[in-house]
Amino acid sequence: MYEVEVKVPADHGGVRDALESAGAERGETVEQVDTYYDAPHRDFAETDEALRVRRVTDDEGERARITYKGPKVDSESKAREEVETGVEDGADAGAIFEGVGFTPAATVEKTRTYYAYDGYTVVLDDVSGLGQFVEVERESEDVEAAREGAFDVLRRLGLDPSDQIRASYLGLLLE
């Protein structure tokens, strides 16, 4: 299974209006703090991988997840293998990584609002230091079909798929 994601820079006002007009189901709004780690045994920037601890804060409190993202498998989207699991304490997870030689590379902070629309998750991200973005994503074994569907969702929201940015927020912040 792959996470197939398409991301474009976009002002949220018009997109939010388009989502509401289309009957998209609004989900939660959360604060996320993602700490990315460098490995002692290989260069994740070179291998196009990522390892992070994500701390999510919402109305119910804070929770944390560890995520590994493999290299991109598609030249026209950000499709990649993703493995994720919950952890009880994000700070402790980070301390474990550091204890075995992983080092914090950077932190990405964002406010994220989720919508469900036509089988896709549409996310409005406001990223500290970068601005506003819209992500359209879904998990699928059929990368091409999921990517084309995501492009169609973007078009229906008044956005241009050719504005896509394949770099991660981490990559954009490090540029």
C-alpha cells in the first residue's frame, strides 16, 4: 500500500469555500510538530527516506506517532511507502532515537484541517515559515489511478495540478 499525495501552494479561503460547496465533510483541526531525524548509517536526504516523530495536539490533548517514509515511487506525485505507529510519548520516542545515534535534523510546525471528499483526504496546511498548502491524498496500491483522482479533486477545487510541489515541508524548509 502506498500513500499517494499531491500538494500545491494555495490560499485556503477559496479552497475552503469550494470544499463546503461540494459537500465535503470537515474533520478536525490539529496542531502538529514533526521532528525529523538523520540516521547514523545512511543519508536520508540521499536515499529520499524520512523518519519522524509527530506530536499532534487537538481538543482531546496530545498524541504521538512514529513514521518511516520510503523513497518516492512515482515521478508525478509524492507516492511512497509509509509505515506509521502510535507511541505513548513523543519526547520519549525522540530520546530513544537519539540514544541509538539518530540526530534531530529539523522540526516542522503546522496547523492542519482535514476534509473528506470523494474518497480522498483533503488537508489544508498552514506551515510555519512556508505558508499555506493543500494536500490531496489517499492510500492505494494503484498509484497512477490514485494520482489521477487526486489531480481531478484539485481541479474541482479550482487548483492546478501542475502547481504541484513534490518536495516535503522538511525539504522546503531546508532549501
